[in-house]
Amino acid sequence: MVEEIDLREDVETLKKDISKLRQDISEITQKLLKIGKDETDAARGRVRIGVQRLIEDVGQAIGQTRKRGRETFESVEEKIEERPFLTLSLVSVLAFIIGLILGILFDRNSGSSTD
């Protein structure tokens, strides 16, 4: 009879220990989930900051490229205005050379297709 009482006490103690273990595991799981969420939020924040910096850098690069393009265009425009006849002559010569090259290419292509 004493052994049966001891056994019941041991079973009750074991049940309490198992219940406490479940509670501890649940608390640990909740803490780990919170830590994971906090780390995820922190990583998300770092990524967001990185993306914002990248967007700003790209915006600055685009702005600088536009500025250089405008400056180059204005410089070319000034050169053309300074020497309009020279510019016209150069364009005419280039057009003539391109025409000659294209003419030669078309003559070769048309000559080889009839062979």
C-alpha cells in the first residue's frame, strides 16, 4: 500500500514536471519566435536603407549624366554656331563617304546574288 502511494506521488510529480516542461518549452518557443521576428525586422530595415541609398545614388548618377549630356550638347552647339560652314562641309563629306561605302556594299551584294 505504501508503495502504491509512493507510485502515485511519483506519477503526480512526473505529471507536474511534464506540465512545467511543456510550459517552459512554450515560453522558449515564444522567445525564439520574438527574437527571429526582431532579427527579421532589423534585416528588413537594413535592406530598406540599402535600397534607399542605392536609389539615391542612381538618381545622382542620372542627374550627373543629364548635366554632362546637356553640357556636351551645348558645347557642340556652340562649335556649330562658331563655324557653321565648316560644320556643313564636314557633314557633307561624311554623308558622301557613307554614301560611297553603302554604294560599294550594295554593289557587292547585288553582284554576288546574281552569280
